[in-house]
Amino acid sequence: MDYMIRGNLKNKPIIFFVITAKDTVEEMRKIHNSSPNATACAGRSLMATALIGYTMKNDSDMVTSIIDCDGEIKKVTVTANLKGEVKCDIINPNTEIYLNDIGKLDVKKIVGNGTLKVIKDIGLRDPYVGETKLVSGEIAEDYTYYFAMSEQTPSVVSLGVLLDNKDFFVKEAGGLIIQLLPDAKEEDIEYLEDKIKGLKYMTALLNEGKDPEDIIKYIFDDSEIEFTDKKDVVYKCNCSKKKIEKVVLALGKDELLKILKEDHGITLKCHFCGKEYHLDEQELLNLINEA
């Protein structure tokens, strides 16, 4: 079962969020039939966004992360909420397979240059929007830079997706975000730097059989740790025929009349989950009357 945990250190201004999401990232891979590099890229962003969603205060709050780049993958959009529900859209999931100098999937090769935008909708008139440039294309470093520059929060971000070498299904997927609170002093910064020095790859820790609690205990001393919450994680799309009808309605009356005359109906596919919705002639006519 995929899940996230959150907590803090008892005597240090440090909070943490950790996720294990093998099944969720595998569901994403199946829906998009993504290549290994695209799976690694989108999977990392999916987990980072899920962890950011875990910081929200209300079940109705939503966070969306958008990686917009000039590489093969083009664009990755992830939406998550406090309930641990997450979904992902990949513009080009069928990228080539590239390996780096140490034989690992080269994610930055399919990302290139671009921006990371984080949109937090917390029920206000306008959502909070933060945007930073991509500094590495390896995703974890890009979220680290985002937290530092857009939210002024020093953070440690580690994200990893391990795939089967032959069939490319997801064997392990996990990530963490560790953050210093605003009242952190220089000694707290040095303490955290010392603790994460030489931190293993996230996939290596998961492959050793460590769960999120074990990973935090691997980094910090047991006596320091306070776990405050645990939440299941699931790939879930909230699309519906009603929402699709609103999309179709936005095409305008003239375009709908043209579709009705030429095609006698319309079929749309959800980019997040792949589900198809068909509107027949009568349903289109109803929308035209509404338009």
C-alpha cells in the first residue's frame, strides 16, 4: 500500500514528509504507456506534488505542479490534494531511452530547459502561483530550488523511481522533503547538512526494504523523531461526464453545430486517466440549446 508520513524533530525546527508510491507511479505508467525516462521524470514530479499536497490544510485545497520544458517530454502536469489523491498528464510520454554516465536513466536529457510552476488553490479568489527555472532537469533539484526561491524555505528533496530492466514496470518509487522552519538558526542548518551528508539514493533505501519510517530513522536518531500523521496515496482522477460537457460547451455554439452536422457526436478522452466520454447527437443538441 502506498502512503505518506509527516512529522518533525522534537528539539529542532525541522519537519519532514516521506512517501512510498510504487503502485501509484506504476498506475501512472500504465495509463500513459510511458517510456522509462518519462516514467522516471513524471513519477518524481508526481511524488513531489503529492508531498506538497500533504502540506495543505483543507480537503478541498489543491496543488498543481507543471514542468514546462523544451525537452522531448515537453510538459508534465500533476495535481494532488491533502487526501493523498494524485493524477498526472504527460504531453509526450513516449520519449527515447537515455542512460547517463553511471548507467542510470538520464531524466534531464528528456527535460532540458524550462520552468517549474506550482499552483496552490486554497479557496481564495486567486490561487498562489510560484514559478522558477529548471536548474538541473533531474526534478528533485528543481523542487529544491523552487522551495528556496519561491517559498524561501531551505529544503532537502530526494526523489527516486526504480524500473525493471527488462519490462520497465515500477519496482520502487519514493521520495522525501525535509524542511527547516523559519526560526532555524545556523546551527540547525549545519545539523541538517551533517545528517544528510552521503545520503543514499531513495531507490537504494527502498530496495533495501526500508519504508518511510525506516528512512527517517536512517537519517535521524529515533529519540529525536516525532511522527504526526500517515496518509494513503492513490492515483485518482476526478473527471466526469459533467466536466466533459463543460469543456465541449466552451467550444461555442457554431463549433458545436458543425460537429453535430459532420460527426453526429463527439468523443473526448481525459488526459489524466485515459477514460473516454461520448456525447451523442441528442446530448450535443442539448448543449447547443444551452449555449
